[in-house]
Amino acid sequence: MITVLILIPLLGALAVCVWPYPNTRPIALLSNLTSAGCAFALWRNFDTAVAGLQAVERHAWIPAIGAEYLVGVDGLSLLLVLLTTLIIPFAFLAQPVSRGFCALMLLMQSALYGTFTAQNFVLWFLFYEMTLIPAFLLIKLWGGEKRDQAATKFFLYTFLGSVAMLLAFLGIYFVRGTFDFAALAILGKNGLLPGKLGWLAFAGVFLGLAVKVPLFPFHTWLPDAYETAPTGASMMLTGVLSKMGVYGFIRLLLPLFPNEIKIVGPWLLALAVCSIVFASLAAWAQADLKRMVAYLSINHLGYCMLGLFAVATAVARPAIEMQAALSGVFMQIFNHGITAAALFYYVGLLEQRSGLRGISDFGGLMQRTPLLCGWMSVAMFSSLGLPGLNGFIGEFLIFKGSFALAASFTAVAVIGLLFTAIAFMRAMQALFSGPPTENCNAFPDLLQRETFVVVPVTLLMFAIGIAPQFILNIFNTTVAQMARLFA
């Protein structure tokens, strides 16, 4: 089932390239629909009472270097597969698309499925790097002003981080003789590598993943890339690709280097707090809506890192608080993907209507476009963490667990919530209230085809915010298993 899931987007990309008609969106959406069927079948057959990997496929690949074709899903992997499945059609409907755009997006989708299901480093790294090329080309070919500079910066940061991680894993393989994640996690309990070699490997893996999240101060590529990328690509970058870094921290860094993380734990927590507070301050200062949402994306991913580092570095570890923090991280991964993608979608709608996206370029939109403003407000309040919406669940659980595990760092991180609220309230006041500007005189409200995109996503935000158990059930046993490893 997992192999089929990975292959369907690849076949869709090939079909898009040979499709004789210029409109390739229908065949891309058909590929998405087929992938969605496989993903939800995987979910339906997933046993939520089992903590380990399920739907495992294992085949010999390159025995000489310990590389296997090994894929499987646990609660975290399944959650990210479902997130990818939800975001990709949303991104296709966000803007006019061409043949090349569709093919690259489908290629990225296939690589993401592989990244979230591969359980051997060689296979995982192949899929991990496979996402880099389509993302680079989407920014380079369809981006806005300064796209060349933004695409180059994005490529260099992520490529250099990947090289550092590859060198670290080569060192691990030469000493331990395996690339299998489960085997390495067992070895990691007593120290994966001795002395300075262990610290070098830790630094390499940490650098590669910190750039991908991104974690402060490795974040400077992100605002330029998100601002310049076309709307659909921005939605994929923030909704799914940024989760690859968080996934890597959970799957690789924490299980493989628990001793090193305990030693440098306060520094890691400080970086997470900086990501939360400084990014929200930067969002407050932005004049461009896309850059504002980009910085708030860093802020919200900082909450994920706070929860992870609090669990990994705490001296006294109450099991219930560890599980709360980890559940919050998993929920935040999923919820941020939906909400951030929705915010970029709304910014894209404003840009399509006016050619502008500066906060000061709009005014009095509530008088002209009440539906657009109403639905956009829901996404903003979700990102803000308003109770009753999906964003509240993850943030509440993270802070509940982190306060018990790392109280001082968590207390400082709460300041980021205040700055996030100020940034959103400033934007809402400028966009929705006040006298209408010239740019808004002939501004159309939500079109019917846009409503068909907006309504299901907004209903999902409410569904998760009011009754989140159907999402929590996916990863509860995985969280319990992880909490036992850290206890």
C-alpha cells in the first residue's frame, strides 16, 4: 500500500507531462484523488492500539552498504501522510497552474510520502533530498520579484544542511554498520558513538534538521523563499515541507543522541524560545502580508521544538506531562500545516485581486468582501490559538506539558503568544476596518469555486478544535511509546 502511495504521484507527474491538452489541473487532481483514496485506506487499516510500525514493506536493495527498501507507518508517519494528502489539492486550486508546475508538485508529493514512511537512512535521505529540486524550481521559475536570489538562498541553506547530515550518518555507519532507524535508536540509548565523534555526528544531524524546520538562527532563508514562491508552492513549503525537519528531530535526533541532547538541552530550549519570541516580533514589524505569515510559521514551529526539547532534557519526567507535550507537538504539526496553508491561500486571493499584498495596500475590506474577511478571520484566529479552533489544541497541550518539564523557558515562550496576537490584530484592523482604499473599490467577494476550497478546510478547523479525538487516536499509542523511551 505504501509503495503504491509513493508511485501514484510519480505516475501522475508522468501523465501530466504527456497530456495532450494545455489544462493539466484535472489530471493532477485525479492523481491527488487516487492518492487520497490510498492514504485513507491506510488510515482505515491502521490499528491505533499498536505502537510500532505497520504496513511494513522490506526488500533487499544495496546490501553492500546496508541500504534496504524499508517503509512503514506509525502514528506520526500516518499523521504526516494524511497532512500531505490534504494540503496538495488545496495548493493546486490556489492559483492558475501550468504543466511544469503540476509535474513538480506531484514529484514533491511523492518525495514527501517517501520521506514520512522510509525507515532506512539511505532510502529516507534519497526522498528527503528529492523534495529539494522541485521546491527550488517552483520558486525559481514561478516565483515573484527576487526569485533568483530567494531560490539560490533556499537551495544553499538546505543543501549544505543535508551534506552535514549525510556526513554524520556516514560516520555512524562506519562505526555501527547499519542505517536502520530502529537499530540505531536501540544503540543510541547507551551512546551511539564515542567521545568527540558522537558530538560531531550530533552536530551534523542537528544542523541539517535545524535548517529544514527552520530553527533560530538558521531561519533566514525562509521569509525570502515564502514571500517569493507562488501561492501553491508557499502552501506546500509551510504546510508540509517544514514538517520534515520536525519529523527528523523526532525520528532521528532525539532517539539517536539522547545523552548529547541532555547536556546541551538548555541551549536547545533557548533556541526554541528565540524562534518563538523573535519570529513573532518580526511578524509584528512586517509590511508585507506574506512575510508576516512566513515569520509566524517560524513562531508556530518553535512551539513544536519547545515541546520536544522540554521532553528530551527534563530531569524529572512525569509521564502524563511528557505525553501531553508530545501529543501537543504532533497536533501542532498537523494543525499548523492546515492553518498556515490557509493563510497563504487567503493572501494569494488578495494578491490575485489587486496585484498587491502590503498591509497598508488594503482597507475597509469588510464592507466590500464580508465573506472573504469572515473566512480569513477564522484562519487567523486558528493560528492565534483561539479555543474552539484547531490551533488551540496543540498549543495548549505543548504549554501544559512544557510548564511541568521546563517552566522557566516555557514562561518566556508565552510572550510569543502576546506578540502573535498583536501581529494578527494589527493586520486585521488594517485589512478589514477603516476607509476603503482605491485598490478595494472593485474588489470581488469570494467566488463560488473559492468557497468550495475554503469551506471544507474551515470546517476541519472547527472539527479538530471541538472534537480532536479522531486525530489524537492516530498517534496516542506512538506518543505513549515515545514517552516510555524518555522516562
